[in-house]
Amino acid sequence: WFEIARLVQICIVSRPEDINTLAKEAIKEIFRYFDKKPIWLNSPKMPITSTLVRKAIAESKDISDFLPAKVLRLIRENNLYSKVEL
């Protein structure tokens, strides 16, 4: 993931109840090796998690209400998350 971090701008979506000061400090420590810092985005609590999305895709469940059509198409075209171990 270091190569990815060098090539793109990393954005971290956090909700106040989900990330503590220790975790933020650990992330800052990791990113001190790069020329750029992650962008922190605040988000309201969502009724679904990435784990649930991956599991639903692996189980061939309909998740079209939770993802933009283009994202869902990309996932299906590239057969992403079809065999996810959780």
C-alpha cells in the first residue's frame, strides 16, 4: 500500500465515535514518510459498513440502494469481492 500512498491522495473518512486519538496519531506516524498527508473527512453515521457491502456482494445480494451505479458496475465487471473471507 506504500506505492498506492505515493501515487494518490489518501482520504480517510472518520466518524467521531469511530476513531480515537491513538489511532489518529498512528496514522500520522505512518504518513510522515510521505510528502503528503491524508485528508480527513467527517461523515455522518451510515446504516451500512464496508464489511456488510463486501459480504452482500459475496452472497450475490442486491446492494444497489447503497452504492452508486458506476461503482456497482465496476465491482461487477471486475468480479471484486465475489469470494471475500470475512
